[in-house]
Amino acid sequence: MDIKKSEALNKMIQGAELLLQGLSSYTGDSFSLLDHNFVDTPARIAKSYREMCEGLGREDEVAKILATHFPSTYNGMVIIDSIEVFSMCPHHFLPVKYKVDFGYIPNGHALGLSKIPRFIELLAKRPVLQEDLATDIISLFTSAVKPEGCIVVLDGQHGCMQCRGAKQANSSAITSEVYGSFKESVTRSEFLDLIKLRRF
């Protein structure tokens, strides 16, 4: 790890220490930071957030993944469904678990199938609104691959809504974004019908 990253990690550890100290004081010193379970907790918190947000600053890698596409005469629908990725709520910094359904229709170029979950996972690993994540997935994909059409549906289980606030443990938020031929209801319906067939 270089010096700059080491210094940044130390700042995160210090911040986690302050958070725990504040929580302990707020609750009347109801737990001791010297307890064996808490001794290395600030470092674990810092490393966890570093891992969960490792998509930050990785725009070049996303572009590299999307640049690896190949000539193709196929003009049917390509669907990768039930992609599971984790993200971070930018308002509370609590985890969000997504199930992502993605489809596109090539227009002379096809992306390697494994590249789709890879670029989506990298984009998700940031503190980002679900609505913005859907938009980012479509805009970056269409800019690089230039498909005839593209669609993404995100089903997000938000920790900030499940374990605090509204406390809706079984609720999820669903958003979608479409481009090109998927703006036509018949194409969009075909995609949704194929997703249903896969699940039922």
C-alpha cells in the first residue's frame, strides 16, 4: 500500500474510533472500547468501507471492461438476469443489496457475457442513489457498446430502510431505465416476460 493510501486508511480508522467513542458516550458509557470485541473494530470498519466502496475512482476500469466488445450479426435480445451486487446508501452509508436484470439488443457489436456483471458490480460499489445507478449503467453501456436498445431493472433491499427509519424488513425498491428500442412497449414486455419465464 502506498503512503497516500496508508494515510487515507489511518484517517478512516481514526474516524471509526471517534464514532465508537461518541456512541459509547451517547449511551452513558454502556460499553467499553477496551473490551476484546472492540479493540480492532475501528480498523475492521475502515477496511469494510474501503472494500464496499472500491468502485470509487475506477471509471477507467469500467471503460476498459466495456471496450472489450466484438463484431456480431446477432440482433436478438441478450439478457443477464439475477445479477447480485452490493452498494452503499449515500445518505446513511448502510449497505444495499441489489438484484439486477439487464438486457440489450446488439447493433453490430456484442459484449462478452461475463463483462456485464463485472461492470455493473464495479459501478454498484459506490455510495450512489439507486436511481442514479440505473442511469449510470445504461448511459455508460450505451456510450461504449452503442446497442440498438438496452434495459436495466434494479431491485434494491436497503439497509437504511430495513433496520432503521421505516423498518420495512421485507420491502424493496424497484427502478428501471431504458434506451432505444426498449422504449417500445412490445420490446420491453418481451424482456419482462423472458425474465418471468426464468424465475417461474
